Amino acid sequence: MSDFLLLQELCSIHAPSGNEVALTSYILEYVQKNSFTWKRKPRVYAGIGFQDAVVLVFGSPRTAIFAHIDSVGFTVGYDKELLPIGSPKADEGTQLVGTDSLGDICCSLQYSIHECHNDDGSITEEKICEYVFSRDIERGTTLTYKPKFTEDDKYIISPFLDNRAGVWCALKLAETLENGVIVFSTYEEHKGGSVPFLQRFLYKKYHIRQALIADITWVTKGILFGNGCVVSMRDSYIPQRTYVQRIIDIIRRSQLPFQCEVEKSGGSDGGYLQVTPYAVDWCFVGAPQEFSHTPHEKIYKDDLYSMLLIYKVLMKEL
């Protein structure tokens, strides 16, 4: 039996930014069903005051893990136009799924060119993303890529590995975690929104001042499949170097495979933490993937195992 059946289930759930409720319900049911077998049963915070986010608190926590549960997708607008949620990257003909009051939807994506008449009398062309379906879809409906999960000896290919792979890692870690916080955050793919009030809660109730970001990064010229989990030294945000170095030193002592990332773009819940009015150190630690935000995200299985093992070490040592 595959170790990734849980990940396959997570990747099948419709949960674009702002409409994460189905995945929130799944996580709460999963915790209720399985936590009696875990080393320590967590205190669960969700519902009123938390929107669709979920917070699991284990023992006497010092460090919080943030794993966002939302994905990219589309919102149905006017005249069949699809408005992006986050930054989806899909080819024409990509199948999209969702539900409105008339029933289930499985449509396809197409691009068309529209003429725009400007105030100065000139005409420019604009590329518009639209849906193709047998009926009109109610405006405001959210659509995501049709799930398709494939796995071989080395790789997994599926939409939404960013960040269902991070959620998978957090839920597997929960089985043995004694002290710490796991935060399942929302809105990360579309301008954020939940991290400030979640960190306020953690700071005031549990005095949490350090965090790890369980998310998925990119394969680049400096980051390769098979070299282990990635510690990000910077992206479009720059975390505190002393905290990042402390994490690197802990992983080096563990002799687990890892690689260090230095990027000029990209971001995560770490960036949203950095702009809160709380002095919290953070570091992105996650596996790399190819074809980000497409229906064909690809991850190397050993890098994902490396991510889980590194989180187990860090949550003991930090």
C-alpha cells in the first residue's frame, strides 16, 4: 500500500483560496478519527474566530508550523470569463471542476482575444480566460483543476501538491509530535489574510516566537530533485539570518539530506508573518517541485520523506 494515499485524498479536495471549507472539514474529521492513536492528543482550535483555519496545539509548544491548505483556481465572472485565484498556469483545454446550485461542473478552459477600446481612440487586444460548458455557470462559482494523481517509484504528479504535500507532512508529523503547534492556514495563494490573526492568537495565548513554514518550493538551477528538503535562506522576503543558521546547523548535525535555497522572488506564509506586529522568527522548510501552479505539479518522493524527517528533528531541537 502506498504511503501517499492520504496525500492523494488531500489533492482531490476542492479548496481554492477563500473557499477552503471542504478541506477544513476533512482535516477536523481526520484529527478526530486518528488522534487517539497519536503520541499526544492535541488541543484543537477552529470555527468562530478562526474562519476556515485550524490550529492544533501539542503539549507545551515552543515552535509553530504553518501549512497553508488553499490552492490556486478560478472564479467565474461575467460572460464566461474566469478570474484567477492566485496565479494558476493552465493550458487551453485544461479541465476544471466545481459545483454551483444547479449541480456538479466539469468544464474546459479556453483563451480568447478581446478588443479593448481605449479613451484615446486606440484599440488594444487582451487575452481572456473563459470556460466552455453546456450551460452557464453561476457567477462567483470557484473552479479548480480536475484531480488526477499519478505515482511511480520515484515521483508523484498531481495538481495542488502545493501545498497539500505540506499538509500531508504536518498530519504525518502530528502522529509523533509531543510539543509544538501545527497551523493549517488559509488564503496563502491569494494575498494572504489568516496568518496575522493566527499569529496574534499564538503569541498571546502560547507566547510563540518562532515558526517553520511547511510549504513547497521550486526546482531551479540551484535546487534539484533528489538532494533533499529545501531550507530557504531568502525569497522575496528575508528571514532573520541567525534563526535560519540555527536551523541549518540542527539539520547538519542530523546528517539528513537537505539543500539551501537563495531566490529573489516567491513568497509564503513566512512573508505574511514578517509583516505582523509580532517579533516572530520564521524559516521556510519544504520539498521542491516542478511545474508549480499547473495541473501537473511534480515532486520527488524521497525529497518529501526528507521533509518529514527534518521536521521531526527540528520540532525536537528548536
